Amino acid sequence: MANAWHTDIVVHGKGGGKKLGFPTINLNPAPFIDKLKEGVYSCEVKYKDKKYLGALYFGPRYIIKTERYILEIYILGFNKEIYGQEVRFKIGKFIREPINEKDPKKLIKRIEEDIGLIKA
């Protein structure tokens, strides 16, 4: 699963990332269930022949508890709505396991720390 390019179509999410200041693209998590450890990863994203760095989250949806698993990517330096469009992504380094942080300010701080590790 890691170090291989995956292709998927961007779907609508619940807007939780956007509300926290980190708009994400949402993808189908099904191919990764039981194959990828839950958590945050660095990743590369290709969209329209341009490559971006991203923070990928695969795991339970803690903020809005409507689905068991989600796969979402915050693409650094990218803020476009691309619903229904194809993206390619490659999962990189494992950053951390999921956390069920109920305080939005603490969650934002943690996401900022994750992004700092990904950029390093």
C-alpha cells in the first residue's frame, strides 16, 4: 500500500477539516481497510500533472461519527474544490496513530505539528 501510486475520485466529505482550517480531499477508504495501519502519514499527491505534498489520515472519523473509516488528505499549498475529479497519491512515512481529541484547539495544534513533521 505504501510507496505505490493509488488513483481515486475525490468525493464529498462532511467538512470537518475545512471547519478546522485544513480543507481536505476525501477518497474511498475501502481498499485500505485491513491493509494499512490507521493513522497520519506523509504523502505525495498528483493532480493535473502537478505534484504536491500532503498529510493523509486513514482511520475512524472522530469528529463526525457517521462512518467507521475515512481517508482524507490535506494538500499543502492547495485550496481548490475538486469533487468528482481524479487524483493520484502515494503514501509515505507514518507520522502517528489516530487520536480522539475533542478540543478543537488542541486538534488544530496537533495537525500543525503533523504538517511540520511532514515538511521537515
